[in-house]
Amino acid sequence: MKTLYELLNVNTNADNKDIKRAFHQLAKQYHPDLSSENSMFLKILDAYKTLIDDKKRKLYNTAQLCEQAKRSPALPNNRVSFAVSLQDLIDLRCFYRKTNGRKSGHFRPKGYDVCVHLTRSELENGSYVKIDIPAHVICPSCGGDRVHCSLCSHRGHILKAVTVPVPIPRNLEDGDMFYLPVRKLRQKEYAYFMIENLYIKIKILQEHIHGF
Ligand SMILES: [Zn+2]
């Protein structure tokens, strides 16, 4: 399947001017009045509407990256190190609730620091890592009904680690950092992530050193 960029015949870093120009050109070619390929016109129109809208474009790019990531090999779990462990994050949340006296509402730290260790060839070939992110998910016992549920203590949701595939951009260097707006990721199952952004630091491994 073609990407929206391929449909409009533009680069992934095309600006709004390029996108408009490409759309007008293709729209002339495939306009329903002039062409029998009505479905093609609708596809182009849809691609244009998504890419010209900054928010929609970012969402689309993130979704694309995740799709690509699933097709490349995942790095072993021991390549990921966390600045704060999952348990620490949960403890921190309890601490936050105590000090703020809040019984309800969600504690969402702005960021979650992660370090990914990989070799240069793994980086250049395109890799992804699976990262566990704490999230509130619908209680598997009561299905969110809350009634007489001991598993979730009538909350309707439980705290659980949800694994998210994170693609590593190929153009990074040792020590570079990038972030993933986790809250924008759509999951199949309902999940309310405890963090907003995942900050990922890149550490390049020397290929001649074994042990990883
Ligand atoms: Zn429950």
C-alpha cells in the first residue's frame, strides 16, 4: 500500500507549499469531471487533508513509524535501560497522591527517560525496541463495571505495563535524544498511559565489544 506521501508524490519532509502544489497538479489530472478514476481523486484528497493539517500529519507520521517498526527486528530487552524503574514510577505516584492529598485524578509525569543501546549497523538498518509503559487498563475481572470487584477495588481499571513498539530513527548519533508522544499512541485495548512523553537516549555500542 502506498503511503500518503507516495500518493501525492512528495518527500516526507515536504512543506505545505510542496503539498499544495502536488495536490493541485494531481487534482487536475484525476478530477472527477475529467477522469473516470473517482476513487483515485478521493485518495489524493484524503492524503492532502491529512498532510496539510499539522496535527493530523504528526499523528500519521507516528502511526507510520510504528507500522514500520513492527516490520523490522526488535532489539533484545537488555538493550533498554530505564532511568526510573516501573516500580519506582508507581511508588512515585503513590507519593504524589499522599503529598497532594488527591484521591482521584491521574498522575502523569511529563516524561519517562529511557536509554537504548545499539550498534551502528543496527541503527542504520532500522530497529525498534519494545518498551513497557505503565498504564491504566480496563479491569480484566469486572470489565470496568466496578461492581463488587476485588481485583480493581471498584475502580474499574488496574495499573499494568503495556508494551509499546518504539522505532529508532536512523539518522541519530551517539548521545542523541528523541521523544515519543506516548499519549498520542492508539492502542487496541483501552490504555491510559501514566506518562505523556517517552524520552529515548541513544547509546552506540562498539561492535567489537561482545557481551551484549
Ligand atoms: Zn474490577
